[in-house]
Amino acid sequence: MSAWQLCEVTLPFPVSLGRVIATVTCSGEKEVNLAVQDAKAAFKIWSKKSGLERGQILFEAARMIRERTEEIAIMETINNGKSIFEARDDIKTSWQCLEFFAGLAGSMAGEHIQLPGGSFGYTRREPLGVCVGIGAWNYPFQIASWKSAPALACGNAMIFKPSPFTPLSVLLLAEIYTEAGVPPGLFNVVQGGAATGQLLCQHHDVAKVSFTGSVPTGTKIIEMAAKGIKPVTLELGGKSPLIIFSDCDLENAVKGALIANFLTQGEVCCNGTRVFVQKEILDKFTEQVVKATQRIKIGDPLLEDTRMGPLINRPHLERVLGFVKQAKEQGAKVLCGGDLHVPRDPKLKGGYYMTPCVLTDCKDDMTCVKEEIFGPVMSILSFDTEAEVLERANNTTFGLASGVFTRDVQRAHRVAAELQAGVCCINNYNINPVELPFGGYKKSGFGRENGRVTVECYSQLKTVYVEMGDVESVF
Ligand SMILES: NC(=O)C1=CN([C@@H]2O[C@H](COP(=O)(O)OP(=O)(O)OC[C@H]3O[C@@H](n4cnc5c(N)ncnc54)[C@H](O)[C@@H]3O)[C@@H](O)[C@H]2O)C=CC1
Ligand SMILES: CCCC(=O)O
């Protein structure tokens, strides 16, 4: 089968303003095999370097990303449609991630264990080999950085496949790694959709798959990995709760709710889209949230003051608008937004824009409350007591993130402990510093990105026993 027969995407790729920005060739079997072959060769060189040596190269790559922030951010905005303001932040968390794992690389070590008779054992923390990273379209550069930085720091090679909707910015990352001094082929990019992803996951020389995307695709990835007994990291979807108690700082809670719902056009896996508000402050909170939402500047994502750009593509826009329509049919009230938006600027007319939406009168069994919308749609629900809201917040198959706003410090920690989610933010939301592990519970996946613990996701432990006496034979 030729490479082209294996492509499932129609080329050229459209972007979110409805214009073609580039034509990218899909990688088929031949290209995937070549990438794996090159990665294996590069792995031999890279894995023999000391952690400190690897760290030095990653620090250099981080420095280059930081220096080229503006260029990469512009590319990301064109790639995805998010505002340049946000794209800069994605680039920042990317070089920070490289710096964090560059710093850890030199301290990766095993243990020495004393045993009877002077014998001893030790453990070696070793890389896995050729790792595959498969990314979603919402944070293309950041996802590639969050996967490759720990992989490379631990001594692995990585082949990365971006989403076919956002194929471009990761190429800059590959260029930077090469210029910083990683061996050729250590970080390689292959382009394509599901077919290319499958070839990567099923390749017998691939040691691990780290995936960011939807639950249905994550299920397929884990099935393919199971056949090869390969470890996987799965960063999947979410329907996270944000709980706002009546004793909160209201102004902060309103700001938190907007951050929890409208960054990157709401296309954020960890968004707090189920906003539970205690009855006493429901009206006041709702009024302020609606006012603030109506002020969000929609427009050209490359302009400094734009805070919301177009959604990723037309089918996704239609899907999100469909969720709003269904919410109305099921009894929710639209307080603002939820409509198609056609900007006045003629050059933006083909863009996949909608107005950010706040829904109220939501009930737990409505589709908009149960399913991940992945667009700018906030659902407000009211509650009476802590016990009640905890039960309702946890009543979901997802478990990526959560948040709580309260001035009661004991309640804040009690609620954080009870929420079934991999991340909980107290008195803020969507704050994901690279020093802290990020990842889900339940159907939101497993394995972690960022934080020290991620070293365990990209390395394996070898035990070495050393005999200092004679062999005592039982035969
Ligand atoms: N937990 C997290 O960190 C994040 C999760 N997501 C989730 O991702 C979803 C949206 O992203 P999409 O790109 O639409 O997800 P998707 O699951 O459709 O695609 C993700 C990636 O998997 C590839 N792929 C598709 N089918 C495949 C297959 N059979 N084998 C191998 N690879 C395959 C795609 O080409 C793409 O690169 C949402 O559900 C969102 O919640 C998005 C970002 C972050
Ligand atoms: C913080 C990561 C958010 C995403 O990738 O959706």
C-alpha cells in the first residue's frame, strides 16, 4: 500500500479562518518506518549521554524557544486560531517545560541497596527507547513540548504526530531541537491522521505511546498498545466541575469561571464547564458572569486586544452550536451568546466564529452538562449544600480537573480531597504550572505530564544484583 492510500485526511488543510495556509504531505508506512529507523539510530547516541549532557542541550532548546517566542506564537495563532495573547502563554509553558526537565535530567538516578554478606543491589533508571507522541489540535506546540521534554530528558527518542488540523508549529520545535544539538532523527515529526497514528502505535520498534485527544481515540490507542504490551499515557477529555460557594470572593470567582470556560475558544480539555453556584449568590454571580462574557473581544486572533478567535473548523463549530440548540430544547436558558458570529472585517468572514455562551437553568441530566462540548459554552447549575454538590460534581465518567472557590480554608481542602479528578484548583482555575503533575482520573486517562513524577512515565527501572561471595548451590 502506498503512503497516499494510507492518508485519511483531505489535503490541503484548511485553517480556522477558512483559508489554506499550507499543504502538508501525509506520512504513510514508508515514512513511518524511516522515522522509526532514524529514531532508533539517534536513540543509541542520545541514551549514552549523561543526564547532565542531555540537560544542557534541552536548556539550549528552551533558550531558543524563548528567544523565538513571537515567531512561534504567530505561527501557532495561524495554525490554531487562538489569540496571539494566549499563544504567547503556550510558548512560555513550553520552554518552561523544557527547562524543568532539563534540570531534572542530571538528577535521574537509581538506588544502592546493601544485602547480606556484603552483596548488594542497585537500580538503574533507563530510557524506554523510541516513544511516540500523538497530539490534539487545541495546544499543538505545547502538547508536543510537554511530551517531548520529559521523553528526551530521560534519554528516549520521540516521533511526534500532530493533529492534521494543526500540522505546522511542531515543525519549529523539531527545527529548534536539531539546532540545539540533539542527534538527527531523535525528535521527528510525521504528518497525517488516524492511519498514520495507527502505523505508529502498531510499530514493533515503538516502546511507548503518549496520546492527547478524545476518549474514543484513546480507547483505540490503548487497544493497539495492549497488543504490543506497550505503556501508554492518555490525556483525554473532561467535563470538569467548578464549585462556587457563597462565601467566595465573588469578583475572583467570576474571573475564574471565565478562565475556566473561554480560553482557546473553550477548546480546552480541563475546562470547568459545569459551574455549580451556591443558591445564595446565584443571581449576583450569573449577572456578573454574563456581563463579563459579553465584553469578551472576538475577532482577528493576531490582534493584541482579541481574546477569542475562531473555532478550529466548520464541523466542530456546527457541533458546538448543535449543543447549544439541544440545551435550549432540553430546557436550559441562553443568557448570552451561542450564536454564529460573522465579523465585520471582510478578511475574517470565512472564519468559524461563535459568540461565547452562558447557559442557566441547567439540570444534571441535560446533554450540555453531561457531554464534553469543547467550545465556549458554560453551564451554570445551582446547589444548596457541600455534600450535595460533591455528589453531583463526581457524578461523571470524566475526572480531569476541578475547582473550588471559597474563603473557608478547611472546606477548600476537604472539597479538594473529595473531588474525583486528577487536578483541583483552589480559588483560581486552569493554572497548570510545569512543576505540577497534570493528568486525569477515570475516563480522562492516566499517566501524567509535567512534575517530577513524569520521569516514571518515560523510563524503566533495572535491578542489578551483585554477588560478593561464592555461589551457594542447592544442587
Ligand atoms: N487531557 C488533555 O490533556 C487533553 C485532551 N484533549 C481532548 O482531545 C479531544 C479533541 O482533540 P481531537 O484532536 O479532536 O481528538 P482526536 O481523538 O480526534 O485526535 C487526537 C489525535 O489522535 C489522532 N488519531 C485519530 N484517530 C487515531 C487512531 N485510530 N490511531 C492513532 N491516532 C489517531 C488524530 O489524528 C490526532 O492527532 C477532546 O476530547 C479533548 O478533551 C485535548 C487536549 C488536551
Ligand atoms: C493544560 C492543557 C490544556 C489542554 O491541552 O487542553
